[in-house]
Amino acid sequence: MLLDFMNNFTSLIHGHAHPDVVRAVQEQSAKGSAYAAANVNQIELAEMLVDRVPSIEQLRFTSSGTEGTLMAIRCARAATGRQKIMKMEGGYHGSYELAEVSLVPFPDECGSLDAPVSVPVDDSFPGSVLNDTVVCPYNDPGRAEALIDAHAGELAAVIVEPILGSMGMVPASKLFLQALRHVTERHGIVLIFDEVISLRLGSGGIQSVHAIIPELTCMGKIIGGGLPVGGVGGKRALMQHFSPERKRPVMHASTFSGNALTMAAGGASIQAYGASEVERINVLGQRLRDGFNKAFSQSAISGQAIGQGSLTNLHLTDAPINDSRDALSAMRRR
Ligand SMILES: Cc1ncc(COP(=O)(O)O)c(C=O)c1O
């Protein structure tokens, strides 16, 4: 027997080969996999997401979460006329430079928490990207507010993962997300929730759990039922920046985005992921964490399981893990 706790990096919300998803893909593949036009599966999945996710009035599908966050950032820049983006230290938003700035904030490079340095992940990063990114410490409402106040005039968006996935499922406190919501609203900065991972935590994403509503929401993973997918959605007024009816719309083209197979798989997967299923696997997640933590307490190994709902990760330290610096120093102590 194989116990797969990764489920393709959290994308397979029902595990492998859920019968409804298999059936939907089989039926659609006999009709065609991709068309250069909207298809009914696309509309059905979009309607489900609009119904569930409070911030989403309109949305666009992409072929990956990477493209979803990229399009959100472009939309925010076009809407505000500002250039800089704030991202969280240790936050990951996909495979392009801006989305990876300070993904791994090594202690000798990352500077003070009052003004974290924009750290490149590898040698490919242009200086312009580092200059355009303001790095914010995670889970520190006071410092976040001070940094946003200081950069307000040049910030188009603040992008945040409501649970820091790459750093080992470090949940954001509600207080932190509320602080980001208030200060961005005050300055007319677009707040982007990257819910590529956290969407599963409530039937309307983590935003519905905390009742904190961003302007834009990025999605991926579970909305594709195991096929490549992403998306960005939000307030109609902002999404209008993509409209071909505009003089200079934000350009978003993609051969496979919204393809009929992914949309069929995603529709079946989301349909089968109603409120009771969300609750059921969130309880399983808590049980898993409790079991690990009990085992750690009974062993000679320092460690803890952290996370939220159905998302869990292990850290080999007893010290509290609130941000990426805590998570990384636990890794380095080993
Ligand atoms: C929070 C978050 N945003 C964006 C992405 C990028 O998604 P993709 O791998 O589909 O490009 C990921 C991928 O793991 C992610 O965890």
C-alpha cells in the first residue's frame, strides 16, 4: 500500500484517480481536449468558484499557479500605475524572479526584520526585479504596517500566501492578514491573496474562514482536479483591466488555459469538494498533527507538526515557527 501525503504538492484534493474526475476526463477526451474558444466546462467551473470564493466576481483561468500570480501582479500594476510589489519573506508564488525574491532568506543575507533585503534565489535575477520588490516579514503586523506606510506611494500590490507553503505550512495569523487588509485599503494598494495552496482550507478559501476579502485571489492546484491549472479572480472593476474592450488591456494569452480536459477534471473535483468534505479532511489534518506531536513528545526527537486544517508539515525543533527565519533556522540546526 502507498500512503501519499504529498498528493502532487497538494493538488490532488481527493487523492489519486477519484472516480468522478476519471469519468469527467474520459467523457471530455472523447469530445476533444482543447479548443480555441470558451467551452461549457470552463463556464461551469468558473460559476462554482464565483459562488464559493467571496472576493471573486470574475476570473480568468491560466495553465499554472505561476501564471495566475503573474497576471494578478500585472493587473495590479495596470490598475494603480505603480511599479513595486510587496511580497513576504519566504513566500513562493511560482517560477519567475519576482515570485521568488527572498524565497530562501539565508541569515547572512536577509538583513534586519525592519527592512528585509531582497535576496535572489539564484544568479539569474535582474537587479531591476530586486529593486521592484519590497520584502515584508511574515506574521508581524506592526512591521508590515510600517513597511507598507513607508513604501505606499510606489506599491501596486501586496501579495501574500495565507499559509506559507514552501517554509513548511506556517499559517498566517488572522491579525496579520487583517493588518495587511487595513493598511492596503488605506493606501489604495491591491491586496492579492495567493490561495494556490490555501483554497482547500474552506469551501471559499481561507478568505472565507477569516472573512478577510482581498481584491484579487490567485488559485491553482485543486481547481484542476490533478491537471495543470491556475487562475486569477477578483472584483469586476479590477478584472476589467483584462477586457479586450479596453484600449490597452492587460495582455493575457495562453494556448492551453481553460482547456476542456482540465476544466472537466476541475469541475468534477470541486463539485465533490463541498463543505462537509472540506470539514472532514480539515479534521483529518488536525488528527495527523496531534498524532505527530504526541509521537514527538514521547520520543527523544525535538520536533513539531504545524499547519492548518488539511495542510501539515514537520519542523525538527521545539522553538515556535512563525516565519521563514524560524523555519530556516530549524533546518540549519540539524
Ligand atoms: C502558493 C503558491 N503559489 C503559486 C504556485 C505556483 O503554482 P504552479 O506550480 O502551478 O505554477 C505554487 C506552487 O506550488 C504555490 O504553492
